[in-house]
Amino acid sequence: MHPPRDPVPSSATPEPSCALVCTRCGAVVAIDPDLRALAASAASRNGFEVRAPRLRLFGCCAACRAGAAGPLPRGWGRA
């Protein structure tokens, strides 16, 4: 069995290994790569071998939450 692959980025700039991703507009924001160390520690404690060390946290960016991209889809709510 092969590890899942991320889609090929549309630009020459590689995507960060740890990122916040807006499911509304597609914005990607790099976050602290030290989260990889946390994930590696959790994997080690559980006897898990990580083959594709990528962390994506999906949600809604500030611009979309503020309405810059139009109304949010039903059920998104605002914090």
C-alpha cells in the first residue's frame, strides 16, 4: 500500500508541510513547523511509522469569515 499523495501544486512554490487551509477560498498559511515534532512524538509513542509528514488544519480564513468572499455557506456560523 502506498501513502496518499497531495495534489501537485499549481505553482512552482512548494506547499508548507504544516499549514492552515481555507476551505472557502483556498488560502494556505504556513504555521509553526514544530508541530511536526509533536506529531512525530505522538507517532513514536503509538508505534506508528509516518510516511507522509504533512499537517493540514482546514477551516475558514479571516477574510472569508468577514464576508470578503460573500456570505458563508449555511451551517458555518461565526465565532
